[in-house]
Amino acid sequence: MASPAAATGEKTPLRRVVMASLIGTTIEWYDFFLYNAAAALVFNRLFFPTYDPWIGTLLSFATFALGFVARPIGGIVFGHYGDRIGRKRLLMLSLVLMGLATVLIGLLPTYAQIGIWAPVLLVLLRLVQGFAVGGEWGGAVLMAAEHGDAARRGFWASWPQAGIPAGSLLAAGVLALMAGFQDEADFVAWGWRVPFLLSFALVIVGWYIRNRVSESRLFEAAVEEAEAPPKLPALEVFKERPRAILVGSGLRWGENISYYILTAYSLNYLVENAEESRSLALNALLIGAVIQFFAIPAFARLSDAIGRRPVYAFGGFALAGWSFALFPLLGSGQDLAIFTALVVGLVLHGAMYGPQAAFITELFPTRIRYSGVSIAYQLTSIVAGSLAPIVAVSLYQISQSALPVAIYLAASCAVSGVSALLARETKGVELADIR
């Protein structure tokens, strides 16, 4: 069914486009982060109960990692059709796929009920989640960036980025609510399922909002100018823009690893190693996500004023330094110190994540932009964010110390800082002029 704007031939107001991108991204990442939090808190016991606790945790995070393996595939497939038939229809499809997979996870029997089929089905649904979210980011960012103006592109394109901590906030908030009002036994038995089942209602809301947005203006103009859409956009990206892929991957490396250390591994560290309560861990993440939600557009707006490179590099190098304070604060036993550790970490992450959408968007021409941004963004996920909790758990288990984890985190963030300094400045370029 055509959207109201598309039916009348009118262009959608920019604020509505940005709001639709923000809300849709929030819903999709709510689904994705629910799995992350559940993997850290309960999946090791429900789906891998026959193993030692730390092995069960590793296996739980391994299923978490599989979602990242599927993300580049989703990025390539969605990018292919997004560059050929448009951004909007692919965004609608990604929303439905993600919601369906999430609801089915909430209905899954456990290992105690169906044995080995429980983790097998969990893995399959996680792959669907990863495939769907692999196509989400590129489309949502491009809808905002391609409708907006060059002078404030960083700010407008950052709102889909803000949807990611908003999704984390929503997921952590619902889980914290369930954990706070239930005892441990009830939460493990059935309470964790409720947030997954709520995704059904959220997808309906997201569908309605996204259906009211028209197609990207720049995409429509590119279609009119071109004799035919690109046959294989992904191949053209690698052929024409290899340096852009490398730059985008470098920008993503530390940003991606740091985010999943802060939002996934930190929960496991607080509960399993620092012996803090699940409620405290989730509440600390909740407050950090609230503050990061506002930090992302603030840093993005700063990048419109002074450039993408200096803001991004600051975030990378500052978070590299903060890595060595993070775990002593998390393990201090003091609530304020724990909250500070995650809040500062997520704010510094926001200095990278805020300018990132515009930075990567400005590396590719319109006709292959969906494929380009999706590949640059998602390709790194296979060996960065997907493995970050597994690497962190393994490093801690081997050394019985968080220092190797801090070194791993700091080195990763430094890679992103250096990549930002090596990239060319793209602030203020006209997307239509990128060829």
C-alpha cells in the first residue's frame, strides 16, 4: 500500500522523515538488544544448561555473535535492492522480519523442554535478526541524510543513530522492570519472555509511521538520470570505492567493539564477576543509554560545525583512555562508580557514533550508496562487535583480570581514532555531487 505522501506525490517534511527513521530504528534495535541482554543474563542457563557456567556464557555469546555474521549478508541483499528499487520498501521489510524473529524467540521452548532443538532454533532466529538489522541501518540513515541539507546533515543523519541507544534503553528498561518486580525464579522461568512478545505491538506502530514517509529525493533523482539501475551494486562498490570501504571499516572497528563491551559484556561482568545484582546492572545501562541518546545528536551537530574528523578522533582516543578506568569502577562495589563507568563510556562512544552516519554516507555516490554504507558498516561486525563479548569473557577467564580486556578495548578504539585522522574531511559536501 502506498504511503499518503507517495500517493499525492508530495515530499515528506524532513522532521517526519527523521522521526520515522528514529522510531523505526528504535524498534528494530530494541529487538536486537533484547537478545544481547538476555544472552548475558539468562540464555546460558535456559539454552546451554549442561555446561560449566563460563562455557555456557561463551556459548550464549556465540549465538549473539551469529547475528553479526548475518548482518553483512543482510546489508548486501538489502543494499542491492535498495539501490535498485528504493530505500523505503526495504526498510518496511526489515522491520517485519526483525519483529517476527523476536516474537518467535519469546515463544521458544527451552533446553529442558525440547533438548538440542532449543539452541538450534535460537540460532536460526538470531540469524534472521542479524539479516534484518543488516539492512536496517543503511536505509534508515539514507532516508534522513538524503532528505536533509548539507549544512546540518550530521545532525539529521544522527537521529537514526540515536535510535540505537533508544532501543537499548527500551530493552534494558523493560528487562529491568521485569527483573525488579519478579524474583529470580520467575524472571528466569517466564519474565524474560514478555519483552520479546511486546515486539509485536511495536512493529505495528513502526509500520504505520514508516508508511507515511515518501521515498528518498536523491534516489528518485538518480533513477531519473540513470539509463538503468546498477546490476550488482555491491560489486561496483568494491570496484569503485575500495578506499571508502577501508575507511568505513576502520571508523567502525573500535566504535563497534566498544559498544558491545559497554552494553553486553559489562552486564555479564557486573553480575558474574563483580557479583552485583541484575537490577543494578540494567539500571546503570539504562541511565547510560538515556544520556547517550542526547549525546549522539550533540556530537553530530558539533561535527557539522568543526568537521567529522576531529569529533570522531576525540571519541576514539578518549574512550581508549577511559578503558583503563572502566573495569576498576565497575568492580568497585560502589553504585555511583558503576553508573559513572557506563555513562562516561557511552558518552565518549557517542562522540564517534554521532558523526558516523554522515561520515560514512558522504563516502559513496547515490546510485550505489545503500550498498556502500551497508557494507562499510556491517562488514566490520563479523570480526569486531560479534566477537567482542566472547574475546572479553575469554581474556578474563584466562587471566582472571580485567586488564587484558581494557587493553583490547583501548587498542580497538585507537584504531578508530587513527582512521578518523587518516580520512578526508567530508563536512558540508553535497551528496548529489559525489560521483
